[in-house]
Amino acid sequence: MIQIAIIGIGAGAAAALLFASVTSGSLLSIPLFYLAPLPIMIAGLGWSHWAAMTAALAAALGLGAVFGTVFLLAFSAGAGFPAWWLSYLAMLARPVAVTNATGQTAPSFEWYPPGRLVVWAAALGIMVVIVAIPNFGIDAESFRAGLRDALNAILRVNGAPARAWSNTDRLIEILVKAIPPAAAVLATVTNLLNLWLAARIVKFSGRLVRAWPQLSSMSFPPLMTAALAVAIVLSFLDGMIGIVGGIVAASLLLAYGVLGFAVLHAVTQGMSARPFVLSITYAGVILLTWPMLALCLLGLVEMAIGLRARVSAKRNPPAHS
């Protein structure tokens, strides 16, 4: 227990320093800020969720003591709780009996499915943005006005329009509509990347108890499609319901993009051009971002018709006696 406390406090100190780096205002502080959940996840995956919880609490209390309540709450909602919860779920398992080739039954574990971890990462990304909405306003108009004022403060210097923008007001109006769903997407990406990176680090150290999942076989709960459809419909409504609907739809669509990556990895197995296809796809998503829409569509097609199963059936037709 003492080791867990020491690991937790150390990880919490690292997370707090990464999160507080944003106060420096340097460009390097931006990636460091988004890596703040990483030490907590490493503690959770490599030791236990108690170490992750200790790290999250230590970091939040340290930031609160130095920078005040705003930093404490921002870290807790945006980094601490999501990092602890995802690392807890990732190491969740239940015992199952597996029959080996000799017919003997051996004990094993069924680990929490990676597809559900992606869904939780999206849900936590949604939660972070929704929790932040009251900071700008409690209804649609006040929220947009508060966000508009914040953007004005960023894009204007000493009350004068920034010369870099020829049409600052129009840009601000576009950003007011785009920022809430974009923030949810960014929060989801941050959760997923930190979880993947933490798992790789812990696996490399030899402390990862869980077997590395086969990500190409990842799947989502059936209700995900219905949730996405409802969110898309709500996003067209006026008021705060429309804003929240857009946030939910954007985050869930990104989750389907991740499923699309899994489908692409599965259907290209055995193809000679597989490295080229995957490299071009990853490069396109990183550099252009819009190819992610095609992957979202691929994920939706998988949920609708089971594309991977159809491709697998064509590759391995049943043998005729």
C-alpha cells in the first residue's frame, strides 16, 4: 500500500506539472498540457486503479493549492477523473474457463473490451465540454455571447482588431459554432491517445498484466448507432439542446472513425498493398483530417452490415464435404 501511495503521489506531481505548464504561455506547453493524464494512466495500468486515484487526487489538490479552485476543478474534470476511470476500466476483468487443445479446462480472464473503452473515451470527452458550458453561460444565447467575448479577447489586441484577420467578426461567428463540437473531438482524441501511449509504456516496462487486445476486431454496443442518430437530429435544433446534440454527435462520430480504422486493419489483412494503404490513410488523417470522415462512414457501414464478417467469409469460404 505504501508503494502504491508513493507511485500515486509521484505520478500526481508529474501530471500537475504537465497541466500547469500551460501557464507559461509557450508553444511547447500545449502538447505537455494534453499529456497531463498520461502519468495517471501509467500508474493505473502498471500498478492499480488505487495508484491512479491517488495520483489524480494529489495532482488536483496540488494545483488547487498553488493556482486556486478553477485549476483544481478543471484538472479533476478534464484530466484526473477521465484518466483514472479509463485506466480502471482497461484493467477490469472477469474470470472465465477456457478449453485448451487437449480438452482440459484452464482458468483465464476476459478483459474489458477495447470498443467499450473507445465509447467511454468519447463519453468522457462529451462530459468535459458539457461541464465547461456553464463557464460561458447557462442558456444558448448567454453561452454564445460568453464564448464570443472570450474569442474577442484572444483575437483582438488592446481592443483593436488583429491585423492578421481581415474579417475578424465573421471568423468569430464561425468559431462560436465550431468550437464546442471541436472541443469534444479533441477531448476524445486526448483520452484515446493517452490511454494507448500509457499502455505501450507499461507494456514495454513489463508491468502490463492485460494481454494486448486485437484492435482490428474491436466492436461497439448496438445502441451506439441509435445514440448517434438521436444526437445528429438534436444538433439541428435551436438552443442549448442543439449545442449539446452537436457536441455528442461530433464525439460519437470520432469514435466511429476509430472503428473505421479497426475495420480497415481487418479487411486489408493479407493484401500486398496493406502497408501502403494504411500509411496513406494515417498520413491523410494526420495532415488533412478530412479523410477521417471516410473512416467514420466505414465504421457506420460495419455496424450496419458487418463488413469485416462479409470480407472474412469471402476469403475463407466453407469447405464442401
